[in-house]
Amino acid sequence: MTSPQTLDDADRRLVALWAADCAERVLPLFEAEAPNDDRARDGIERTRAYGRGELDAAGEIKRRFDAGRSAQSVKSPAAVAAARAAGQASGVAHMGAHALGAAAYAAKAASLAAADAERGRSDEVRWQLEHMTPDVRSALADLPLLGEDPSGQLGKGLLASGVLAVTIREIQAELSP
């Protein structure tokens, strides 16, 4: 049985493009610390290629952890969060809920890099919401609310606490009709 967090392939492709945009906004935080590690950038580029229909889900599912592993090559919390945003974006081919993970980690990276952490986070979330197409909004609205379904990213794992959970709940509240 498929998890409601998966979304169908067409919707995963839509949200993949948005997730890649979210992750790319904070990529400079990672690249400033690890300029020779191209795994995060490659993950974002592959996410976009998947979103455009140039790559298939099966191949991307096999490679989905590559971008996230780049977090091991940096030390600052902002750079780690930026790498994790790329990793979450890379996972969208596997499960659509990873798009919200990409957005949440991007907002966390922005908050960690800002002089005013909450303003950095809220400005990033505002940008993310403004850059959703109606189709992306609709696809993301089909996901279960954070904590309602234990069978994926929106269950009781890493995304369900702290600033990541605050961010996801904020985004999901904006998706409600």
C-alpha cells in the first residue's frame, strides 16, 4: 500500500521543482564552506531534471541520499541545514513529502545564517509560499498534516520537532482552503 505522503508521479514532479528552488536559495551557505563538494548542487540539478521529466523516479530513488551526505563535509549549522535541504529535495522522487522537508531545512538554514533568526526563517517561508504555483499548492495540500501519518517524512521523525516542525506547520496552514 502506498503512503499518502508519496503523491503520484505527476505531483511529485511538480513539487520537485519547487523543492529545488527552496534548496537552491540556501545552497551558497553550503558552497561557501565546501566549494569543492558538488553533491548538494548535483542533487538540486537532478531534482530539477526529474521535475522536468528528464529523469525517472527509479533512478533518482537509488541516488536520493547522495546530496544529503554532503552535510558531513561541513561544520556550521547553517551549511549543514543547507545540505540537508538539498538532500530532502533529492528525495522528492521517492516521496512527495520530502518537498516540505526541503523547504523546512532551507528556512532553518536561512534562520541560522541571519542576524535575526526568526526574521530570517519567516522571510524564507514567505518567499517559499509566494513561489508556489497553484498546482504545487494543490499537490502539497494533498499531503497529510505533520504528525497525522506515521508512514513517511511527516511522521514522528526529524521533521516533527523544533523549527522544522514549526515551518512545516506554517506552510501547511497556508495551504488549507
